[in-house]
Amino acid sequence: MPVMTEPVHTGEFLVSEGNNSISREKVVLAPNQTLLPGTVVYMDAATDQYLALDAAAADAFATAGGVLLDRVDTGDEPGEGVLIARLAEVDGTLLLWQDLSEEQINAGIEQLKPLNIFVREGEPV
């Protein structure tokens, strides 16, 4: 029997969020990206578009700006997505960091705290 592996589902990384969508924000995502739920993103100040926080961006002092709620394929044009932008607890084991070192991931976790996005290791009991 073949083994099937499920991807992370929409919002599966959420442990808790604020009432009535206060945690969510509609954002513009930069073109040519395939982003999965739980991807940590940053905003490019030059374009006001969000991109996956990767090693090059982290080294260039980009700041984590939230966590993408659902899968988005932007194609050649910018696309829309929903970001967990504030007031949430997220499961750190389900967050996606684009090739970041442990030090860069820890810095990203710290950058989410002022947004009141708290990374938990596994769901609380």
C-alpha cells in the first residue's frame, strides 16, 4: 500500500487567534512565488509586497511580518493572500522558513513577538 503524505492544511499551524478576524490581513504577494500555509513572510518596503523570508532577506535585515494562512501561487503577476499579521499563537513545528539557519529562525521568532504572534513548540495540552 502506498504511503500518502498530507501537506500542511490552511491555518493548521494556528493554535489560537483573535476574535472575528482581527488577526488576519489581506496582503499583496510578490510575483513568481509558490507559498504554502505557515510560510513566514516579510514586506519588501520598495514594493509593499510580501515575500517568503529567506536567508538572503534575513541577511539584508528584512523583518518577519507575519505567517501566510493558505497556499498561494502568484505566477507572473502579484497575487493576494491572507496573512496572520497579529494577535495569534502558532505551532512552530508547522512554520515554514525558507532555508534559514537556526540563528535566523530564532531571530524571526523574536521579530514576530512585537506583532503579538507567539511561536509555541507543538500545541498546548
